[in-house]
Amino acid sequence: MESYTKAELLRSHEIYDDLVSIVSAFEFLFTEVGSLVPTVEHFERYPSVKHSVDNRSTTPDFTVVFKDGVGLAGEIARFPLHENGVDKLCSQIQRYDTLDVLPGATASPVEVPQGVDVLLIVPFSLGTAAVKRVLRDRMLEDGHAYAPGRAPCIVQYTKDSERYTFQRINDPANGRLRESNRSEGLGAWLEADNVPVRADRFQQIKAARRFGNDPIDPLYLAAHLWVTEFAELSQEQPRIGRYVSLVVDTPAVANRLRTRYGKGGKKDVDRAMAILGAAQLATPLGGSKWRVAWGELARRNQIDSLLEVIAERAESRPKSGPVSAMLRTERESREKSEQSRLF
Amino acid sequence: MSRSTVSPSLARRAELLAVEQLPFFDRLLWDSDSPVGLVDFVMGGRRSAAHESVAADQLTFWTLLTPDSDALTDRLVMVGGTSVLSRRTSSVSHALLIEFPRTDPFVLAVWAAETSGVVHLLSSVPVSDGRWKRVERWISNTTAGAKVFLSDGDFLRIGDRMAEFGVMGVSKLTARSGDGSSLNRGFPSRRQPSLLEAVGMVDRNSQLRTVLMHVGDVLSIHLRRLAGATFYSGDFSIFYDCVLREIEATATRQRTLFSGRTRHVNVPIAPPVSITLPDGFFGNRAQSGEFIGALSSISHLAVATVHRNPYLHLAVSDYTDGSTFDVFVTSDDEVDVHGGFTSSVEGFARLVTHITDLLPATDIREKRLESVGSLEELVALGG
């Protein structure tokens, strides 16, 4: 049985949500900024392409196919401290560098004859380290396994009260986006200036698509399921005491997520349900089915939202909660009806 | 013996006894069964009161959005339980005979407005009366009706309409600050400010909640932020035209504003509804925390924080009807509400009025999403 800590759950949620926000910001840039839109053939939020070298799926955080035949693979990364983690990241982006197809508008792959530029997006605090550890310690090191055809373009980001701001790190080893054949290019602006994107620019995109291309953070999905999907599914279900009894099948939930948001796998849902199970908000029924006790949850702290409530409950694994309360009410009601039948 | 177990004859006796105790106007409401317009009904009632030398009652109105006034009345009867002694229906209204323990009985009418989907609750019970407060709680506990928010502009428009009939003055106003504290100001009859002046007296972080306004002997009314108004005295037809019809128009605009925002698969998402706040209101992280806490403490809402910094993104659902929303605070003077895959008009209205009740909102409208022509423009605009 997996154990959870509230702080780690919330931290991981925050990192994942940053990824979703940043992908949404780039989706805004490539699909809504008037001067960039004519240069773009297709922006893909949930890319997955088979690599021609090994036929294995490759999944950058987003991809863009430009009309000039160049492709772009974006990867949002938080830098691991250990060297193995950096090697893994480099091996991942090296695969992007050698892609010859990217997802197109009709969901089928399209060729990118000019090859793929790699955009590596890192937090400001890790920008300098990224240049050193990816470019100097590996790419420029003779004989190192990380030897891309073109240097990746490392962009750092900061957040202030209303916006994300992106900036190419000014270092001679840092790569540039190839865009000389376009009327407007993002790379030139990232190089010459800071490119800010206010959150209200991409809020609609984020509300509509909700997820990023990485495996969905379990707490992120658990809260989403509880507040959105289960709220809707519960309306036609029986109420037992304070809670609605809702039986869900994880492949069906995943299918619902894919239909609505374009993303969501059974494994994602399984991990989220495990958190709800630890929080005593759902109980496994065997196979892929779970029974959820859905209803209002008590909050201990005045400013805690359900996110913190679920995380706290998952950490503490309470012996009682909505599931046990619902089962108790159900048992009592069954006993009462059996008694009335006897007499 | 509780009311729920009394025999039909005893219940009938209790009803007759309550009807005997009804104030003059409530008795008219209860006895009325002919299809007559609201203006004719009230003005006829006031003429009868004058004829019988009975003081004319004040009339409390509360305008609500509802898809079905029958269903709203059914819900009120259900939520009211044994306090609702009886109900009657005419072609234009429903009337509920209500009696709470140790208080006088009264009649609450659910009167269909001229525009569909909007009703006025009507009673002679003052809004400050405990009985009205209980009716307010009933409404909060039912999904069949939703409150309507009057913006600063709606207040001023009603004031302008009233001023067509003479010099209009404000004798009292109440306001609530963003920190929850209240402001009450009264003005002597010789120095009553105009509504515009009164609105200007409320500091930028506070929200005007109610005003008591007069136009000489022509009209005297109380206007409330969540689409309530009391007619005290004067010409009811002017009150109807200048106040109730304007509120009705606002209610209809809001019904339209909240309609068509349900999300559909593979269809572009509609723009959000934007709630305007004073400049700089969400200036710090603490303010966001208080907002999350206040919204989470509303019992029928499920609220999960999706993102807190640099902007606020909340996923919200309404436990009562499963409506789902995304709420964003992306600037310091606006809250944006996006509909989800199941967002009823009433659910939308409930959430938006909750937010306008928690924060010093001045307006609600569809967010205008300005397009960005170029990266140069984006950079120049700071994003």
C-alpha cells in the first residue's frame, strides 16, 4: 500500500500544474497571437509519435509543425539534482532532435523535412545550471552520448503576480530556433526581449484542456475527479445518508477524460483513485471498479480547499470517513428493513 | 401534536385561524384568484385599504431567476415543511400561507414576471423581519431559484428612472467593506445626496449594499444589491415601471449572460463571465487565501485549488445540482467564471451571486477577450 505525505502530494501537484499552465501559455502563443498563427501548420498539446529509429512512442510536452517545414518539440523540465536524472533528460530530448515526423492536424503524423528544433523550458532558478549541465558538461563534451544535431534552445521562465515570462538564456552554446523563413518567429523575441504571457490569455485554453502530456499528477486528477467528474456523475445516483454512492470503472473514467479533455489513461485514474481510497473517499470493489462516497467534506482549516483536504486525508489514512459512514448507514438501513420484514 | 400529524379538519381550522390573522394586504393576496396584473392588483388593494381606513402595508419584493415557477413553489413548500399551512394558485401567481411558531402568519406570493424565467417573491413582511430571513434561507437551500445581482450601473439606472418624476434623494445607505465590516450612513431630509453622490461616498474597497431612496411624495423605496426592493409609499405604477421592470430587465440580461456557457466536447469554450472588483483588490496572496476560504465555507460548494500563484485557478462544483465551473483570478480586479460540462443557468447564477456577496463586486459581464496581433504587441502590453 502506497504511503503519501501531504507536503509531497501538494508539491508534485504544483509542479504538474505549472507544466499545464506553461503548455497553455505556449498553446496561446502559437494558436492565438495574430502574427504567429500564419506560420503554424499545427500545434499539438498531447503529442505522441513513433520514433523511426526504434518505433517507440516519443512524447514531448508539446509540438509545433511550422509551414516552413521545421518542427518544434517543447519540453518543460525541472532539473534533477543527480547526474543520472540529467542524463535521462538529455537522452529524452536527443530523441526529439532526431524525429522526422510530428503530429499533424488530422492526428496522423506529418513529415518535418527541415528537422525538429528542441525547446527546453526550465525555471529561472535552474537556467544557469541547465546551460552548464546540459550544454557544457554533456553536449560540448567530446565523446559524450548526448550529441544532438542542433543545440537545444534553453528558455527560462519566471512567474510574477499575473504572468509567466519566458527568456532565452544568453549563452553562446545555447541553441536558436530556426525561423528565418517565417514572417514572425518566437525565437527572435525570446532572444531579444522577455516574452510575457498573462494568465488571462491562456485561462480559457487551460479550462478547456486541463491536462499536460506527462502522466497526470495523482492528486491533481483526484481533485479534478472529485470536484468535476464525480459531481456530475453523482446527480443521478442514490444518496445514502450524507453521501452519494457512486460506482466507477477506471477505464470508463479514463475514456471520459480522453473524450472531454483529450488526455487520461487508466493508469492515471488508478493512481488518483488510490489517493481517494487512502483518504477514505472511495473503496476498491475488485477489478477496475471503485465505490465512491461523494459528498461534502469537512475542512479543518479555514483556507483549506478540497485539494488540501484530500492530501491531508491521504497522508493520515483515517480509519473512518465518508466510505465507512456510507457503509454503516447502508448496513443499518438493511437491518432495519430486515427487522420490519420479520415482524 | 405536531402539525404533520394533525387531522385534516384540525389543519383546516389552523388555516382558517391563520387567514383570520393575516394583515390587510396578505389577506388580499390569499383571497385573490382572478388573473390580474401586479400593478392593478396592488393599486386596487391600496384603494381598498384607503377606503377601509387601513394603513397600507409596505411591500417587499425579491426577484429570482427560475426556469419554472411551479417547481420553485413546490420546492419552497417542501423546504418550508410544516410552516407552510396551505398554498393557492392563480394564473399569475402562487400564494403560500406561512406561519412560524410564535409569530404572526403571513402570505408569500410567487408572482411570475412579464418576462419568462423570472419571478418576484412578494410579501408584506419587512426584510429585517425574522420571518423574511427564514424565507431567504429557504431560497438558499433550494436549487429551483437563483438570486440576481444588481451592478452599480443597475442601481444608477434605477435612480435615473426615479429622478424622471422629481428630485431624488438618498436618506440611508449601507455598504460592506472587503474585510467584512459594515458602513451605515443616514442623511437628514434637507441634505439628502443623489444616488450618484451616495455611490461616491462608498470607498473603493467597499460595496454598496442597500439604499433608501425617495422622490418627494411620489415614491419611497429600499433597493438591495441582490435584486430586492421594498415599496414603502407613493405611486406603485411608478415603482413597477422604474424599479421592478428595471430589475426584471437585469434578471433577463443575467439569464442570457449565464446561458449557453455549458461546455461541449469538440466545441470551442465560451468566454467566461467576469466579475468586476475595485482596482487592486486581489493585491496580495492573503486576499486569495481569504477568498478560497470564504468560497469553500459555502456549504453547497465543492472548491479545489488548482493553482495559487501567480494566478488563482479554482475548480468548483455545486453539490446541489452538479454544476461545475472553473474560477480564475488572473488580475487584481476581476474574477472570471467558466462554465463546465454541466453548468445550469441557476447554478451559474448561484455561484456568481455568492462571489458578488463575498467580494465588493461592482459589475458582471461577459469577459472581452482581446486578440493579440503580434508578439511586439504582446510584449508591449506586458503579456
